[in-house]
Amino acid sequence: MTRDRHDTVLTLDYASIEQARRVTRAIEPEIGDIDDDRSSVSFSRHGGRLEIHIVASDSVALRASVNTWLSLVDVAERAGNVA
């Protein structure tokens, strides 16, 4: 990463701890496969809140990473009837 990093936190609140846990488990395996030299991601979960921390080397990589992770969350929510 360059020193001019771009970052964001996606905060997702669920009605229950189990829903947040289910979504986290569904997307967690992707963390190593999607990270590259331009962006990286980490998760934290506190109760029913899931936070996805994205760091990127430029705004284009940040946008792409945000879109990717939001798409993965959407699929996980629909597959687990969480949304």
C-alpha cells in the first residue's frame, strides 16, 4: 500500500447476533482470495453488528472493493434469509 491510503468501514446492523454470525461465516472465506496488492479487508463483529474494514491504495481500488464486499454480503443475506 502507498502512504496515500483510502479506507472505509461498512457497518451492518442485524436484528440478532445469529444473523450477523451467519453473514460473517458466509463471507469470511473470501477474505484471502479477494485481497490483493491494492486493497485489503478485515472484519469485526460485536453482537448483531458486523463491520467490514477496507483499506485501498487508491480510490478506484476502494470503490471496487466496496462493491465486491457489498455484493458478497447481499448474496449471504439472501441465501441465509437474513435481509
